[in-house]
Amino acid sequence: MSLDNKPVYSGGCQCGAVRFHIEGALGDASICHCRMCQKASGNFYLPLVSVRGAKLSWTRGEPRKFRSSNHAWRGFCGDCGTPLCYEAPDGIAMAIASFDHPETIAPVIQWGVEAKLPYVDRIYELPGEETMADITSAPFLADLVSYQHPDHDTETWPPEERS
């Protein structure tokens, strides 16, 4: 929380070239299954949250934009490709997974269900394993070093020892 009791959120892309802060209450969070959102995220669906009533600031870099329709732009990191935002005439929505704490933003509705992939509702039935459970077939995991930006603001990025 900020000093004036408005919620404050931060986030950014995978490589750290683009970071944002949002001050104020977020709007409804949703999942969009439409084909444009599937393609924009490279995924089964795109979880988004409206920032219409809040103040969005880009604190490091800015997203590149792709005009996906006559009404919408998709913002993404020009360096690593992370999807960041969706801009339409009614406001901006941010990709939930781009927040530093996406676990605090739960979707309340699904849109574009006409394009929902038929197996999405059954994913929870698949067996689950922790990443390191695959170390025998993927031994490179044993000495994996992540270059992903951490889930918090940093003064500079990337770290000098990696540059």
C-alpha cells in the first residue's frame, strides 16, 4: 500500500527491460479465450486485469505495440517478447502474469468462450510434477541459472556480472 492507502502494484517483463507501477484499485480480472488473445499470449488463454481506474506508469522502458485489430493494441517487451498489456477504447488491461505478485489477482469471469480450446477445462485432471522431478531426463536442470528478472524492482538490470 502507498502512504495514501491506495493499493500499489508493480511488474514487468521476463528480461527486465520493461517495468511498470500501478497505483489505485484494479478492475475486474478475467480470462480471455478469444483467438486473438491466444495468439498474442502464445497460450490457451490470456488472463488480464483492467487498470482503467488506476494510474499506470512505465518505470523502465516502454512496451512495443502491435495493432491486433482496428480497435486494439497489444503491448509487449521488444527485447524478450513478454505480453504486457491490451489497449482498447475502454481502457488498458494488463497481463496478470506480468505482475510481481500474480497470485493476488484472481480472475472472476471468462470471455471469448466460443474459442475456448476443448481440453482447457480438464487441465486440472492432469498429473502434476515439480520441475526438479524431471532431472533424470533433463540433467541440465541441475545447474540451471535463471536470467529472468526477479519479481521486484531493481535499480539496474541486468546485473553487471551477467552483462
